[in-house]
Amino acid sequence: MHNYLDFEKPISDLEGKIRELKKLATEDESIDTSEEIGRLETRVREAMEDIYSKLNPWQKAQVARHPQRPHFVDYAAALFTEFTPLAGDRGFGEDAAIQAGFARFGGKPVALIGQEKGSDTKSRIKHNFGMPKPEGYRKAIRIMEMAERFRMPVVTLVDTAGAYPGVNAEERGQAEAIARSTEMCLKLSVPMISIVIGEGGSGGAIAIATGNRVYMLEHSIYSVISPEGAASILWRDSTRAREAATNMKITADDLKSMGVIDEIIPEPVGGAHRDPDAVLNRTRDVIEKALKEMSSLSGDALRKARRQKFLDIGRNL
């Protein structure tokens, strides 16, 4: 069953009628509903194109959070082979919110790191809804250190509302772990590619997104805080999240114009969850192109370019 967002009601109504007609045709083969179904499908396409051509930032945030949107596990399965996840930070324990290990991309070894939100209640609880604890970031650091040692490119897939803000996470050094992970990204002398596939929330995202190339899916978001959190701080009213989302400039178009990201990966009309294969194929092409562009650069040049990229953000606005 498809999960419709609140602004997709016209699409929901039309697709509901299509389902009813198909059911009717199944129950009574003498009734021909094909012509009416064809007209309704055309109206669905037109409605979807109209709605998705003018999404506001808050609506894009809803699309980025869609429960049926492809997650880390989908990208890992479709784009990489021989993915071998590693567990634990060798200090405290395992954090399932961050998945990390080694795989092959196009037959060549890479390190793969990303946040996994989960797709149902059980898996969401297991992965802590994609909100990493300190041990998750320390695991990411461990993988990046191994990638550096064995000269493997690093690919990260970002999808988190933010690092877990619980007391136990703070007691174990959440801020320090995020800072160390960001530092490790900047120290790498191998290519690093980061892609925001859903939400990119605050330090919890940038801790694994400080790459040579940073990309965003068209309807993903990237921000210093969630719109609800910003509204609560600014106006003491979380219901003003829509207003906050607009003012915060959280969309891929906004961030591309400010130089925070390098490129936008187009999504199918209706969002990535409507046609996951199309998004996965486009993401594969982007990673392949980026690795090819950086293949001839020295480790020192990669490190310097990455650091300069982040120093330059905001200077030309």
C-alpha cells in the first residue's frame, strides 16, 4: 500500500479510483474499464507533474522523510557487490544506526558508510531511526582509517535527522565523536564521495559528509537543525516548521546555489520512492563519474581540495 503525503490528496483520489476500476474489471470480465483507466492514469501523471514541479521546502522535507524512500540498505544492495559490514567501535559497542564496511563498486574495492533508518517498526528501533550514537561515529572513523591504510575510496550515504541527543550518548562524548569523524574526513588522502539520499541533519550528517564531492537527491534536505527544532527555538512553536523550512534554505537547489553541494541528482516525478531503480541508476552514474574524475589526483591534492572546498563555502555569497 502506497503512503500518500498530505499534499498528494489529488493523486491519492485518482489512484483510488483506478484501483476500484481494476477490481471491478477483475470481478466482472464483461466490463471494460481500460479506456477510463487510461484517462485516469493520464490525469495522475499530469497531477503529479504539476504538484512536484512546485514543491515548497516543507513539502520537500516530507518527501525526504517518506517511509518508502530507498534507504542505505537499498543502495548497498543495488550499487555495490560483496558488501561486508563491520561492527563495533573497539571501545564501547555496536551502533546499528551507522552501517559501515567494505564493498566493491564496479569491481573495485571501496569503503561504504551510511546511516540506516529502517523500513518497519522492528528495524527502525534496531537502527534507532537512523540517529547514531558516539560508537557509530567511532566505527565510521575506524572504517575510514582502514580505507586510508589500504588506499580505498570512501563513499558515504547520508540519511539522518541528526545524531542521537540522549543523555547516554552525551555521556559517551557525542560531540567529540562527531568532531573526530569530521576531522577524519578532512584528513583522508583518498577520494571521498558523499550523497545525501534523504535527510542530512546537523553535525550528525556532516560527520560523514565532508567529502571531495557532495551530492544531494533532488528532494532530499540538508540543514543545521530540523525545521521543527528551528521553529521551537526561534518561535517556541514547532507548528511553524513550514515557515522555518522556507527560511532555513534546506533544499538541494538552495544548497547548490550557496556552494554547499556540488550537484543535484534528479528524482523521478513523485519522488525516489515512486521509481527507486531510476534513482539508484542515476546515483551509480554519479559515483562512477566522480571516482573517474579523482582517480588521477594525488593524496595531497585530494586532501587540499577537500579542505579548501569547505573553507570556501559562503565566501562568494
